[in-house]
Amino acid sequence: MNPPRQDRIADLERRFTALETSLKDSPEKEALSILHALLQEYRRESLAVVPQQQESGERSLETIANLYKSAPGMQGAAENSGLPVGTPAPDFTLPDAEGRPVSLADFRGKNVVLVFYLLDWSPACSDQLSLYQAELDEFKKFDAIVIGISVDSLYSHGAWAAVRGITFPLLADFNPRGAVAQKYHVIRSKDGFSERALYILDREGIIRYSHVSPQLHHIPDIYELLDQLKGLN
């Protein structure tokens, strides 16, 4: 059983405080500090508005979790077509939200769904990954592991996963920025983030399904994705 959401937030707060002091001064560190401060402000404001719920903190977490609804949308046509079906999937190693290295080779023998998405906290990405979280039992029926990849830092992944309740791995393609997305031919170089793209890899690590959304805000059809997995089995 997963710990209560407020406990996960408290744990992330402790980890952020411990790690922040070890980071060298840089624009990235400043950006992370600003994000941390912003989340803290939203939490305080929400608790002030709903004092009767101060003890649980549930209202503040709900407010943060729903920030994506008022965020600006991501628009634009796809610029890349991705790797073709039949291609051996390029291996990689990226840190997850806990800072642990995760390699694609770790999942050999399983079907893998690689989900390249634009950014944490953005509207369509929040809806898309929440949908996959809700359908995890369906993915498990097809012996499939879901892995999310974006150019966000592991700190952003940790906070976003906690407030959205996402339990599958979110990997940080952060340094060098977008290097794995580039291997999979889905990096948008001018934007600094990836296309919205899906790959299904079979148990031998071969790409059996490839999809790049024609528009950045288009969420791929979940039924088509599950049908493709069903066909693999």
C-alpha cells in the first residue's frame, strides 16, 4: 500500500532540502528553488483559505495537483516521425524520481511502453499520464511496464508524481538535456523538449509500435495502445 499523499510530500520536502545544499549555483538550481518556493506558496494559500482542513493538508495538495488545469497549453505540429517499427530500441540509463539509475536493459523479458512526453505540470501531459496510471492493471495483463520520459529534472518528477499519484517510473532526460529523446528521434531541438510519442518494445527490445502525436496537445488513443499490446501477446 502506498503511503498517504501528505506523507509522500513531506518525504519529498526532506529530500529536496538535503539535496539542495549539494547543488552548485546554476540557473537550474535557481529554477528548482523557485519551483519549490512556488509550491510552498500555493500550499500556504490553500490552507489559509480552508482553515478547517489545515490538519490534513488535503486541500493544498488538491490545489497543487490541479495547477495543470490553468497552465498554458502546448501547441504545435510534430516535427519528427520517430524510429520505425522493427528497429532495436536504443539502450539508455536515466535517473528516476528517487535518483536511482534505471536502464532499459533492466526490463528485457518484459513488454515495455515508453512514453515520451513534453513536460511535467503541463495540461495534456497530466491527463495522459494520469490515464495510464488509472489503466496500470490493463498494462499488467499484457506483461507490460510503463515508463515515462521527459526533460524535467528528477526533483520535478518527484513532486509531480507525488501530487498526481503516479507510481510507474518517470525518468529524467535532463543531463545532457534530451539525449535519450534524440536517440529515439523525437527531440524538438528549438523547444528543448520531446514530441508526445509512444513506443512499444517487445521482450527482446525490438520496437513493435511507434506513434508520434501529429499535434503536441493530442493524447494518443489508449484503446489503440492496448490493442497493440494485445497483439504482441
